Amino acid sequence: MQIRKQITYALILFLASASLFCVRCSAEEYRNSSISEIQETARYVLAQTPYLSISSSGGEWALIGIKRSGIDIQDSYFDDYLKNARAIIDLGADLGRKYTEYSRLVLALSTLNIDAEDFGNSHTNLFKFINDYDNVTKQGINGPIFALEAKKLGSDSDTEICSKYISYIISRQNSDGSFGLSESAADTDITAMAISSLCLYINDYPNLKKVINKAFLYLSSVQHDDGGFSENTNEPESNCDSTAQVIAAIKRFGLKGDDRFFTKNGSTPYDALCKFRCADGGYKHKIGDTKNNIMSTEQALLALTESRGSNKTLMYDTIWFNANIKYLENIK
């Protein structure tokens, strides 16, 4: 009996620790991410987020990823989120000084097919906040990036202000093609997010093609040899979140998963992302981490469930691209 107990205890320890081991997979598996893999990650996020809130982690991103994954889930899970959101809006619609909160809420509502122009018992048009140029841009480039995405995916009927937000973002593109939270700062996540937002408007604003291509080429020039990305050039090690943001931009724009500009030493961003995946469907922030990270897992799930746009290729200037790579190498 004692031996059986020891064997059982050892088995429990093995199963508990197995969830922390990363599962190796191929880029092809990620380009054609199986529904079972996506849903396994969605269930992990669900288990970690039994109650959704209005927040960047454990909130809208979790809701969107879980909903897009297609797992079976009771409507009450989303109903409780909507109930809380309606209560806040009906009490005065105060989500704080950061207007990205309103954009995230609208993105969540659009995922649930809820009208953001007539929300709650107060019949509040949430786009009045998203169309408030002064308050949206007060937060910096994040504000217009989120606002443009919310307006397009939330089907806002007022499109007049879009050009102002687009101009704001374009004016903050650095000479190397990157975007950042502050002037001249290059940030991988912000660059990828800017691409994801702007490519929704590429048919209406043809001048965005050059902006987007230049941003993609910057991302290509800072891609690590393992196919992944870090937040900036000062970080030598790839992380899950930045890699996921780039994959989301690649998919939304319509680049192939093995686009030649995003294949380094035979490795693609998908190869890098799968290294962060663990047996329980969760993702680590960095390879050396000892446990999963819920924020990283949410970002990975969003990347995996992002719809792929129509097939596109990059327009590029080889001279500029090579010069940019040499410049970045010199300042490292």
C-alpha cells in the first residue's frame, strides 16, 4: 500500500511539472494552427480568468481570444462581463483617463456582436469617447491605434475623424520605419500594433501601403535568429508577447507565415512562438521562465485566432532595407 501511495504521489508530481515543459512544434503546425491547440490555450485562459473584468489582462483580450477560439462555454460567462460593463456605463461611463479603455470595450462588444452605438440602459454611444480626438491623443500613439481598430471592427458610422488619427500615427513613424511610445523610440510591440490598425484602412488610404511596408521592413531588420522578437534592440532575447504581436500583424495584413523577410536562419516567428508554448496550453513570457504568464498566453491566443488577410507581399527598397540593417547593427 505504501509503495502504491509513493507511485501515485510521484505520478502527481510528474503531471504537475509536465505543464511547465514547453512543447516543440513546427512552423507549419502554427501556420495551420489546429483547432485543438487553439482551444487548449483558450481553455487555459478560461481557467485562469473565471471572471472577466474591464482590464487589459483578464479582461477584453481574454474575452476576444476565448470567443474567437470557438470553445463551448456558457453564455453567462460573457453575460456577467456585459452586466458589469453596462453598470459602469450607466453610472456615468467613467472608465478612467486612458481612453484605450473605451476602445478595448468596443472591441469586446464587437466580438460579441453587441451594438456599441446604443449600449446599456443609458443608450450610450461609446464611439463619442473614441471620437474625442483630444482625449484619445492625450495618451499618445496608443490612443489612435486602438481607436482606429475599434472604429473599424465596431462598425462606427462616423468615419470623418479616421484621417486625423491616421495622420497622427503616420507623423510619429521614425526614419527607420518603427513606431514607439515616445519620439524617436523604437518599440516592436507598438510597431506591430500600428501595422495591425493601419492595414484595416489600406483600401481607403492608399498612402498607407508605404507606411506599412516600411514598418514591416523595420520589424524584419530586428528579428532575432530564432525567428522571434524582443521589445527593442537593447533586449537580445525574444519574448512571447512581442513575437505574438508581430504574428498578429503578419496575419492581418496577409503575409505568408514563411515570408522571406521574416525567415531568419530557417526560423519564422511561428517557430519562435511555439518555443514558448507549454504542455497545458499556456505560454511563458521568456524561454527561461519557470512558469506560464497569463498576459503572454492571452497575446499568443489573440495571434493564433487572428484572421488572415488576403495574400499580400511586401513592396521593398533593397537599398534602404540593407542600409537600415547596417545602421541598426552599428548602434547595438
